[in-house]
Amino acid sequence: MKTFDLIEYQRDARSRKQPRELFALWEEVCQHYDRGLIGQYDLDEMKAVIWPNLHALSVLKTAIDHSFKTAA
């Protein structure tokens, strides 16, 4: 596990476009938190970056899936 750098992790989270990648990053952040390597502030900052991106990707996927169902 790499050393936690909040700015670098936030940049990484913003660049990831696949839900699986974002979940993997979130899991890594949670492991840092569980081991006491980062505090609540860092966890909350990462959550503020990751979760809105996951939500937006989920909405996009739902819209795409819905468009295929209505086209069929």
C-alpha cells in the first residue's frame, strides 16, 4: 500500500472513470483509515471526492441501460 498523500489521492479519484476503480480506491483509503494511518479529515475529504463521482457514474449507467430498454 502506498503512502497516503491527500492531494495525490484526490487527483487519482478525479481521474478514475470506472466504478470498479473508484471502489478499489475507496477500499484502499478505508484500509489506511482502519490502520490509523489517516484521520477522519482525510477520510471525509476522500469521501467528498469519490462518492459524488460514483453517484454520477451510476446515474449515467442507469440512463444508458434505460435507453437500450426503450429502444428495444
